[in-house]
Amino acid sequence: MLGSVAAYDLMAYSTSKAALQHLAQNLALELLPRGISVNCICPGFMNTPMYQTAIRNSSLNTNWYHLLEGIPQKVVVIQEVVQAIDYMIRQKGMTGQAMIIDGGYSIR
């Protein structure tokens, strides 16, 4: 999701995520004649050790403070990602898309 939303002090990380989204689009275009679909999933915050550390220390770390400010206290669970993958696999006409699953973070 940070490939679509700017984040304080995370320029390299966010840029690499945006590059992956663009790579998926380019691969989709290149592979379209072969009938191969390429899409990507952009999950929001997941309950990982990195996320838990950030939550505990968000007041000490400026970039995490800004990332977490104003978002609902919801993290993406793996089952939501699995359901999105299942959905994308079943779509014959879907290619070159980036599906953001972030509990509403990117709309703020």
C-alpha cells in the first residue's frame, strides 16, 4: 500500500513498492498476447513483529507515528490476502491491476 501512498522517511521503501506495482503492469502488457494475467496485491499493515514493534514505539519513531496516525485499529489478516488472490485468479479479464487491501488506510 505504500507504493500508492507517500510516507515520511520511507522514500526508498515506498519507491520500491511503487516499482513493483509498475512492474506488474508492464508484465501484464508483455504477457497479454500469451494469455497470461499479471496482477499484484498491496496489503496494508499486517500483524507482524515489525508492526508490533512500531505500535509499541510509535511515539519514538517519527515515520511510524505519521504512518499510523488516524488509521482504524485494524490490521490486514492473511485470510483477506488469500481471498483477494482467489478472486484475482478467477477473473479472466483482470490483468495489470494492483489491489489494495488496507482497511481504509490509503483513503485518508
